[in-house]
Amino acid sequence: MSDDKAQGRRDGRALLGVAAAALLAGCASAGGGDREPHPEDPWEGFNRKVFAFNDVLDRYALQPVARGYRFITPDPLETGVGNFFSNLGEPRTVLNSLLQGKVRNASIATSRFLINTTVGVGGLWDVASRMEITGQEEDFGQTLAAWGWEESRYLVLPLLGPSTLRDTGGLPVDMYSYPTTYIDDDETSLALTALRIVDKRAGLLDQEALIQGDRYSFIRDAWMQQRGFEVSDGELGDDPFASDEFDFDGADFDDAFAD
């Protein structure tokens, strides 16, 4: 998975997670018709409805904007934008690595942030990766898993896309550990958030053809396997989704728009 497209999942939108959790009281019993329920997706009926809502927004709003962004943005600049937002995710990795007792990974993320912010001109160039200084991304959902919440139910969030109940509970911490949260100017903050979303979506455009069969099930299964790989620090063996061609990273918002 490329470092310039891998970071910054689900920040700045914790209220949507709270709202989705509140909806579960009325939707937890929603079924999938006569289909045998997936063991990790007992709320499939609710999730499919949210999935369909996200898909409409993507097809008629976000996807056209992402295609326009890719058309007018030179490849080096697009890579630089991805690097910039990836670099902003390093403080989150530092915090969660420390909370999980991963001191070495925290030191690596700190080094990456300092090197890329300075030598890499604000993170536009991923100099640290060229120096072979690489580590594992960490968020608060992974921290909760390390603290004992190992299994969690699959949950599709409005706008944010694939998640779990555990990861949704980690959204507030993820939000407050992302630097753009502390930008006082609302217009600047919103502009950066919009750019980040569009850039991430543009990075997924080439992967539309990879989705086969039932789109909901394909995205769910791919995301759950990728997420399990992240939570276990790669102990599941070779990650089939860790290539640039098959980037179903986290998270959240963007994976919902890979449908």
C-alpha cells in the first residue's frame, strides 16, 4: 500500500458516528431477508441502506469531482497532496502507538513526521520512506482492540462508510489527534477536509473494475480482512489488499465510495 495514500482516516466527523450509533436502537434487528446473516454483520439490513445512501452521493457528487480533480491535477502534485495528508496522520500514530506500548513504532512515526515536515517541505515529499524509515499506522480503534475489544460488529456509517462499532467509538479520539482539528479558521479547515476527501477518492478511481458480484458484500469482506490485518499488525499472513491496485484502506469514508 503506498505511503502517500494510506493515512488520515475518519477525522473531523465524530458526530456522524454518534448519530449512527443512536440509530442502531431501531435498526439492530434489521435483517437481510432470507439470506444467512454474516457472523460479523448482524446489522446487514441497516448497513445496506446506509451503503446505498453513500453510493448515491458518491456516484452523483463525489466521484465526478474526483475525476475532475484527477484530470486537472498533475501526478506529482497529486502525490504531494497525498503525502501532505499522510504526514498529518503521523501524530495520531505516535499517540496510539504509545497507548499500545509500541514505543519503537512511536519513535518511527515521530521521526517520519519531523523529517517529512522539515526536509519534505511540510510533508509534500515523503523523504522518510526514501530513507527506509517506515512503520505501522495506528488509530484509536486499533488501540481499543489492543486493550481487549478484539471482535466488533461491522457497521456502515453515513458518509464515512465501512467501520465497526469499536472503530466508531474511537472516532472522537481520532478526530482530536489530527492536526487540522485545531485550525481556528473554519474556511481553511473545511477546505483542507474537502481536499483530503477528494484526493482520497481520486486514488480509488482505478479500482472500480476490481469489484465483482454483490458490491456490498465485496466491499465488506475486503474491508474486514484489511482491517483485521491492520489490527493484528500483519499477523494474518500476507495481506491480499496491500498492493497499490487493491487499496481498501480503512477506513472509513473513502471505502464507502469504492462501491
